[in-house]
Amino acid sequence: MEKKNIASLRKDYRQHRLDDSAVDENPFAQFALWFDEVASTPIGEVNAMNLSTAGRDGKVSSRMMLLKSFDQEGFVFFTNYRSEKGKDLEENPYASINFFWFTKERQVRISGPVQKIPEQDSEAYFHSRPRGSQLAALVSEWQSAPAGGRDELEEKYRELEKKYEGKTIPRPKYWGGYLLVPELFEFWQGRPNRLHDRIQYCKRESGKWDISRLYP
């Protein structure tokens, strides 16, 4: 394959600024403010995020996920516990999530320990999903493992659809939610000439947050 030179692809960010004096002292409140602002634009899935994990061997892997809820406790997402990310989190229960909101020229990075949410909460969310999504969780029993082919997946889906017609679809024990409890937030606002605004929140042992500006 011929080398593709993309060095000339660049964008200058000029929409907004992020002043130290303007940020909320509570990073969850600051995140909610930005989240709501972006949600008012035609971005699509404002809750799309990149989740990065690493196993015991330290090898990092990333994938796009959907955030499903957040509050002062942390950030919740759902997946197959047997997946690659599930195995990583079993060995190394620490992760980082990143949101890139191009309509506002912003990104937010959040890192911290991760824990499984209570089973009853996973149960409630599972049954709130469309039936098709519930069936897909049963089809993908070993998420991330090699599959025989698309036809095999669709045949298994049809079998399960028939089996559970008119019935409650059981949540598989290998599927559920995680809570990321933040220790660090970084709010990034694109600025002209790559002099971006970067405001970081680091959590102290007391639970208070230290706020600092980072070099771009």
C-alpha cells in the first residue's frame, strides 16, 4: 500500500474558550454542563465514548462504548463480562473514558477504578432495552471470541427469537454494568494555534478536588 501523507489535514479551533475562573468547582457539574450543551447540537450520540482498559500484561485496548448514566457516584456502562474489556477489568479494575464532541471542539477525559454495579441494577437496565438488543446479548455469549460466520449468528438469533416469543428474555449472568469512579477529569477546549485550554481535576484523599491548568 502506498504511503498516505495526511500531514496537511488540520483544523483551527475557534468556537469557545475555557477560563479557570469559569469552571465549576465540582467536575461532575462541569461535565453535566458540557454534556447538556453538546446534547443540544445535532451531534448524534452525545454519550458515545472511548473506553480504554489494560489487563495484567499492561497491553492497552480501546473501543467505542455508550455511556448509560452518570451522577456523583460515577459513570455507568454495560457490556459482556466475558468480553476482552471484561477480562481486562477483572485483572486490572481501572479504566479511562474519553468523549470527543467535535461540534463544540471539546473533549473530556475521565479516569478511575471500575467496579460492577449491583445485579438488580443490571437486571433493570437489561429489561429496559429493546427485545432485539436483549436477544443479541444471548447470541453473543462469548463476546470478542471468534464466530463461525454471520449466517450462524443470525440463525442463533432466529432460534432465540422463536424460543422467547411472548416470554420474558432472561438476562444472562455474563452481562451487566460497570461503574467508573473518577479520580481524574480533564476538560479540553480547542483553541487557535493549538494553544488549547486544558483544565484538570485531581481528587484528594479527603474527597476534595484540586483544579489546575495544564500546558496544551
